[in-house]
Amino acid sequence: MFWSAGPLAGKPNKDPSAAGGGDPPALSQASPQQAAQMNPECRPIPVDGGGEGGEEGAGSRRPAVVLSPEQRFQDRQILLDFADQVVIPAYEQLVADTQALSQAIQAFVQDPNAQTLQAARQAWSVARITWEESEAFAFGPAAYLGLDADLDEWPLNEVEVLEVLNSGDPLTPETVAELESGQKGFRAVAFLLFGVDNNKSLQDFTERDREYLAALGPVLADTAAKLLKSWTEGVQGLPAFREEWVKAGEGSKSYLTLQAAAEEIAQGILGMLDELGKVKIGEAFAQQNPFLLESRFAHHSLPEFQANVRSVQYAYLGGFRDRKGRGLSQFVRDINPNLDSQIQSELQAAAAALQGIPAPIEKSLCDANARGSITAAMEKIEDAFDSFAQEVVPLLQ
């Protein structure tokens, strides 16, 4: 068996409005001002659950770019560093953090008190940030094996989780592993740990809640471990995806050219920026519906949005957190230093604009005083998307 991945073959868009059901068309198409009038209390309006996946960037106007043969992408070290300094370190950290989360959950289940509950919630937050810092490169095994969905299906359909709680079925890691994606993963854990609006008290936890949590923790950690192994060793009879990746243009069945692999990185960046501005923030803001915010259970959406921008920066620069490698930034810099500086500056501006949104966004989303800062953040993200789509991607084609 071999990987059939390839550039531009990401997962479905995580647009909540495309999941079936949801808000009436008039509300979904309204401006924030109109939506505020239709939904004056900024009430969470439920939508049906939807799938999760790596994303493709939206279409964009791309000027013709003609590079000499010497300028065309041929830097294999960038691909090596992307695997070894970005993806694999991120997944190694995710494995460590999800294991710590599972252990913290077990400690809470065994001794439910304010301290163990807070520790479990903090461990969830730490692991969650690590995952969101990896979303710009959720292609390959994350997409094709459904691991992204098992970790992070969004939006969560609470009814499906409640069905598990109310079913009376045995809840063990083995039985939970067989559940639908929307009934396990980060968001199911958050729903059980934090409640529907970050308001679950220690007394609100039932024995069944704790039983479900105890089974969810190991499943989440095992899924993260499988994601790492898919890159480093191979899973389900497939070879290590790293080997397919680094052999781009030299025997890889997934990437027939070096340019194809480089464009995969670029499309991951585009998809992350597009989803962040237009879906993760844009859908909730346009509809004035906190339900559509990514981590509304924990009031944790804004830190995750900031982590998404860092994910893009890691992918572009070639290093996860304190790792250093050669990234697409070096390729762009060699051709057009000013363009590289512009891309980096626009990403920094997007990060700064997100920091200007009053936290938590679950509370400020419908605040007229926060409207300007939310709009500014979306505009800065769109600026970065446009520049990358129109000026960087053509260099790789």
C-alpha cells in the first residue's frame, strides 16, 4: 500500500453552515448589525455537527509569474526541515500533552475536587493550543486517515454526546474508540469538563460524566500517538508518510515533483488563513452566534485563533516553536526579499490584531465596542491570505 495524498487534496471545509441545518438563511446572510437585531441577546443558536479536516485555500487572482529554471523550487532541505523541524516536533509535543491530559483526567475522576478539576482543565488548554499550532499542516495522514476529525470534529453536536451519556452503554477506551468522531476528541472532552458555557461546577459532574471522561482521555492520547506514528513509522499497512514526503520528485507516489510538495505546504497555509478569517471568526461574527465559535465550551477560542496564526508562521518559517529550519520563507527571500518581509509583517500584524480583541471572544463577540477590533483582525488575516495567494503560491507552480 502507498499514500495517495497530493497537493490541494485536503479535507472538507469546516464551514459550520455547510454541515446541514443551522440558522435561517436571513440570519446567516445578515451583516453583524442586522444579525444583532435578529439575535439581540447574542444567544447561542445550535447548528448540526459537521466534519473536520485540513483545508484548501479559496480561489484567488494570481498574476503570471515566470521564473528561470534556476529560480524554480528545488530546495529539498526545506522539505526535510518541514518534516523534521515542524510537523514531527509538533506531533511529538501533542502526544506528550494529550498523555498529560489523560493522566490529569484520571486524577480528577479518581479524586474529584476543585484542584484536580482545575488541573484537568489546564491540561486540556495546553494540549489544545499545541493542536491548534499544528493546523496549518493537517494534511496527509491527518486528513486521509480521519485523525483530524477524531481529534477535533467541529462543530460538536451536543446531542450526540448526550446520547452516549444517556445510553447506559459501557464506557471504556475500547468502546469509546469505536464511537463517531463527534463523540470523542477534544471537543467532547471540553463539553464534559467545562459545560455548555464554561459554567460547569464540581457538583454538576455525574458519575456517568466522569466515566465518559475516563474513557475519552486514553482514546485522545492514542489518536495523537497514531498521528505521530503515521509520519515516523507508518500505520495501517502504510509506509511512514515522512518517507513519501522527503522523496518528493524522486520516487514519491504522492508528490511527483518537489514543487508539488512545496505547494502542499503553501495550500495548508492558505487553508488555515482562509478558515480562520472567514469561518472560525467570520461565521460567528456575521451571524452574531457564539455557538459557532470554535471552543465556546471553555471560552478558549481566542487563544486558539492566535495559535492558528503561529501555525502558519511555523509552516512558513520552517520551525515549530523554538526549532529552526529552512522554510518557504527562505525560498521567497531568495527571489524577492521584500515579499518575504511583507508576508512576515502581515502575519505579525494578524497576530497583533487578534490580541486586540477583548477576551473571551465568547463574551465580546456581540459587544458593539468590540466590533471594530474583531473586524480589524479579520481584515489583517485577509491581507495575509491575499498576499500569500497572489504572490507566493504562483512562485511554486
